[in-house]
Amino acid sequence: MLNIVSRNLNQTPAFSIGFCCHMEVFAYLCSRCSGTGYGFNFNGSVMNIALVAHDGRKQELLSWVRYNQAILSKHTLYATGTTGRLIEEITIDNPEVPGTLTCPFKGKVTKLLSGPLGGDQQIGAMIAEGKIQMLIFFCDNLIVQGHQNDVSALTRLAALYNIAFATNRTTADMLLTSSLMDNPDYKVQIPDCIAKYANRDLQ
């Protein structure tokens, strides 16, 4: 398929440099889909974990983050804008100075755009690029979001790329405490359907 696109590009010199950038991304995805795994073994590795919560469930996510603070502090955290700010403001008892509080996540969360302003799409792109290994998404299923299409796209990519993915507290707790997190033989696998789609014959 890459040869077909390249041939069309040569026949249309008016295409912009921006299109060439898209070609590089396409080639990257093709190379990434040629195997059967991300090449990421949990085995106690530092993971990139994305945290997202709709307004109606933000307090629930903050409570979960506070409860799992010791585990989450070992990993690299990403979050959509407001959620990330609230996580950084979480306070817990300071074990080093009794009677005082500390902010364990202050300056330790990479804050993306707010979900409705493109943050969901940013995380989706990172999932497709293999940069996110776990998504914790506390979505409000009782109302339709104004950016529902972005929400659907994000959850679809999380499922498609087979990353660890939870939409409720119980599942999120089980993900963080799974014995597979420290299993050196466990490797995240890319579903065969991705390679088949990326290399499909359009002739």
C-alpha cells in the first residue's frame, strides 16, 4: 500500500510538505504493525498511565488516585487538563513531617488539553503511537457528553490497541494490583487485525 501512495505522490507534485509528514507517520505505523507486540513487558517497568474523568466522576477518580498513591507515584502520569490539575492538588499526610500535609503529585502530572478541547484526542493519538500503556477513564455514563465523538474515539483506540483499560474503580484497582504487572513473561500484544488493516491490498 505504501508503494501505491508514494506513486500517487510522485504524480502530484503539488502536495504539501505536510502530506510528507503524514507519509512518515504512515510508514511508522506500518513498521509498528509488522510484529505482534508493542515490545513492552510490564515486569515492574515504569508505565505511562493516562487518567481521565468527566466532571460527574472527577471526585471518584481523585479518591481512587489518593487510595493508590503509593503505586501511581512509581509511574509516569498523563491527564486531561482539569483532571490533571486536581490530581496535582491532592494532599496526603506527610510521613516525613508528622502533622503536616504534602502534595505527592505536584509537578508530576503531564497535563494535556481539557477533554472537550482536544485532550481526549491527544491521549488517543498517544495510544496509537504506543506511548500509553494504561488508561483509567472514569466516564459519566448517565449523560451524553458534548464531545461524545471524542469519548467514543478514545475508548475505541484503547480497546483496539489492547492496552490496560478501566472505566470503573473496581477494574482500575484490579489492574494496578494484578500479578501480571510483575510477570517478566507477560507482553502486551497488538491484535493481528491492526497489521492486516495497515497492510490491506487496495489494488
